[in-house]
Amino acid sequence: MNYYSILRKFAKSIRAQNLFFATKEISSIHLFRNNSDLSNLQEIFLTWLYNYDYINRDIETEKISKHVLDNDLYTDAYLIWKNNKKSKQKNDKKLNALHLVNSHKIKF
């Protein structure tokens, strides 16, 4: 039995996404009985909840098509592309900031 794919499938479900949304909005609702010292399975499940929440928000804002959720391969490809895009933007900002610091002369 592949626990990883089962957790991923459950995290993708509307029920799990609604529960996840409720836990973010209402502090008295908890996903797990334990609030700390999470198991490896709980961490994997939370990771996929966040990933699918992120994808669903991009679908709602029409940044991407809902077909990204049709296949795990499309989902993985989108998450990798989005992560690489963010990393590139972060590196570009760092390079621009360094460039401004090095070339900027202060006149007194």
C-alpha cells in the first residue's frame, strides 16, 4: 500500500481542502489530535494540503487552468515550475539589490 499517494489523494479532496480552510480561519478547529510533534505522515499530508490550497487559489484567480489537477504529473510540473520561477525572481532581486549597492555613490 502506497501511503504517499493515499495522503496526496485525500489532501486533494474537497472535504480535506474545506477542513484545511476552516482550520486556517477558526483557531479552535484542529486537523490532528496532536498539535506538536507531528509524524512523518502528518507532515506529508500537511505539505500536500498546502500545495493543493496554493494550486486552488491560482485556479480561482485564473492564473492557471483547472486541468492542472487532472493528473498528478501536471500538478507536479506546475509546482516545480512555480518554485523555479519564485527562486529565479528572488535571485534576480538579490542581484539587482547588490548591483545598486555596488554602483551607488553617496555624495556629501
